[in-house]
Amino acid sequence: MHLVNDVLRTKNMIELLQAMGINLEGTEMVCNNERVIFNPETVKDGEILGSALQKLLQKDTKKPPFKRVTLANLIAEDIAVATSSDNATAETHKKSCLAILGVLETIGLEETLDKEQEYFEIKFPSPVYAPLFSSLTYKYISIQDEKIIFNIKEYLKDHKEELILIDSKKPYLFAHSESFESKKIFYAEKKVSDDTVEVTPFFFVPSSLTPPVYHFNLDTSDSMGTTDSMEGTRLKTLKRSVIQFAKALFEFQPDAVINLSQFNDTTKNVGVYRKKDIDQLCDDVNKLRATGLTCLYDTTLKLLSYLAKSNQHNNVLLFTDGENTVGKSEEQIEALKLAISSLKKGSPLPLARNKVCVVSYDVNQPDIMHEVAELFHSSIVKTQTVDFTNALSKGELQTLAAVRELLTCRIGVVGNSNSNMQLEEYVLSCDMSGQFTPLEPKLCKNNESLSVTIIDGNGKTLLEDNKSLAEKPVETVLPGSAKVATQIGVFSYTDTKPKQTDVTYQYNI
């Protein structure tokens, strides 16, 4: 189970690149862990895109190297430095492999990128070639099932500074995410008049080094003993899903803590677990039994009380297959409304830092439960399966796994005299998932500068940066050169694509 939020990272990267004037028309783009992968329509499109990215990622006067290669080139490089257990025959085997590779390249290599976009695969036209290639030990190549497997993921780790265009029928342009992340902040500029430009800063939100506390609140009422499918009871399916998600969380955040509780007639704490306790967690989950009624409201009220007092980041998954059946619901709803009102009047930190995802199996939850979820900018997911790892859409499990932080954003515009700074301060709540996030745009005059400071909820400064906005000289445009004129901004260009926005929550101070 992959818990890095590549859906959010991809969406925000596309928004950033479009805002910076990078043309992605006809190009597919995806962030996959540390890889930023572009799939242009043609190699020429890839070269144009690579040149634009070089300019975007330039530091001072240094541009990242751009390399256009075929997959055969990369394989040949790896063969040339391969080793063998038999030094006497190593060079002969290398020459033989290179000769065969040349023949394969002549007849046409058919490479495919695997689903996880980590490996290129090339199938040998005949199985007789595999033993010869297997006689060598490589850094990036392996021979499996009569195929050459080239590990582009590991190759990129060793070539983080480079932009690599794979020249083939289906070209790929690879960049390492550190090329973008090391810049920390980008400034998208849009001219609004002769002396005024609108500037939108996009800053890098790092992944949190400290995980949230995860809470699994599980409905173990009598109805969870119902058999709905060939897989057994609802509770049996839920147990499997909980264990799978817990293992994935510990893989994603090795220092994570998981609190497990159940509710039926009452709410009961089951245990607190770290990665070393995974066997105990599995054992305790498998011991859960379906019995009793559903004290949903009392469980939720206790949860709100806990979150109001906690100074930690808490990510809560509450699973239920029913409605509240314990106590006087009307009185409990009033108590929940009072708790919600109290939280709204208090500090914004608990509402920003905590998440409450309610997964409801085959039941429409009442308005009060929706109010609870929405209070923490979360949602209620109604599902037709008890397996919540399948029920939650792509990106929702990743969102549940990520820390959410309340960031203080200070943006100031300074004139030539460095006096009378126009300072705006507000707070922004967003997931710490390694994505670029836009700040509010600011209008600046020529030769003014923009100051940006980002501070996390603990008072730690994540970013301090200044951007000088010197007036740009107008370039000479040859008569009839409309294309050039458009590129340098003499003719305006309007993007007709709908603007994509990050899911963030802003509070003015």
C-alpha cells in the first residue's frame, strides 16, 4: 500500500508548472515518489520541455544538465562497467553483450515502463541471449524472465542533477524531485499593467519528519457479526483491512503511534502500538468480537474532548456500520453541538492539525456526524464495502496518513527605500506531503521586492525568502514574428484551462 500522496503532489506540480509558463499541452505528467515523469508526444516536444525546465530550475547561472539518450545507451553504459566472478572472461562477455545489444537496437528495441514507473523492460527476441547477459553483474540492469530490466529509479538517484530524456517511440523525460524541492520557492509573475506585476509564490511544503498519532475507532457492535459476502463477517473483513493499513502506516512512518479502540455498548481502549508492537496489534485486532449496541455519539463526544485538549497532530479513522443506539440521542446531539461550538471559538490549531475521517458502511449518517467531520476539514465516506482500504478513493488513504499543519504566512512588499512595508499575515492549513502550494498573489510595482516568511505551528521558520522585481527590458521583435512576440509577452496569452487549486484552509489574522 503506497501512502505517499502522489495525487496531491502531481496536481500541485501541474499547477506550478502552468503558472510558471511551462507548456504541458499534449504531455502527461506524474509525480511518483522522488521521480517527476513527463511523457511528451514526441522527442522534439521533450527537448523543448527539457529546455524550459532547465531555465526554470536554474540556480544563479548554472542550469541542470540535459541528457538525451536512448535506453540502449544507458544499458551499454552499464554493461561497460559491469563485473564478473570470472575476471578472465569478463571483457569477452562485455563485448559479446554490447554486440548483441547493437543487433537488438538495429532490429528495434521495444521497451515498456512498469506500472510503478521504476523499471524499463526489454524482452529478448530469443531466450538464448539471457544466459550471456546474466553472466555479468550490473549496477542498474537485471535479467529476469528473458527480459532486460533497467532500474531507472536507481539511475535517477545517482543522477539527481540531470534532466534525462529517453529517446524512443514513446519518449519519457525524467527529473528528480530534489531539483524542484531544493529551490524551495518559485514566483509566478503575470503582468497586469506597464508598471505592475501580479506575483504568486509557490512554496515547497516538506513532508513532516514527525508523524501524527493515528487513531482507529472501530465499531464492534452486534451487527458487525453479519455475514455479507463469501469472505465472512463484516468484522473479519474489517480486521484484515485494519491490519493491512497499520502495516502500511508503520512502513510509511516508522516512528508512528497507533491508538486502537472499539465501541459497542461502551467505548473501550484496546491498546497503543509502535512498529515493534505490530504482532501484538495483529493479535489484539484478531481477538475483537461483535457484540452489543452502538454508542456512536458517546464515542464521538469523547473524541472531541480528547482532540480539544491534545497538542499533538491526530489523524482519526472512525468506522461504523450503523447509527447511534445507546443513550438519549437528542441530548447527546445537543452535547455534540456544544462541543463543536466550543472548538470553533477556541484556537484554530486543533481544527487545523487534526483529521477525523468517518467511514460509514451502508448507512447514511445524521447531520451531526457530518458537522463533526467538517469541523476538522474532513469527510464522511459512505461505502458498500467494509474494506475501507478499497472504499477510500485514490488519495484519501494518503491524505489520512499525512500530517496536517497550520502555517503562518507573512508576505510583504518593500519599495525602493525599504520603508513602509506592506505586510499581510494569515494562516494556512495544509498537508505536509512534499508538495508545492500557492500563496495569495500580490501586486508589485517595478523595482519593488517581495518578502515571504513561512512559520509552522511550533514557531519554526520553514522558509525566508526575498524576490526582487526589477523591470524587464522589452526584447526586439522582428516584423511578423507573432510567435516570438507571444513568447516574450508583447501579445497577451490567456490560459483557457480551469485553474486547479490545492485543498487548503486559510484564516486571516
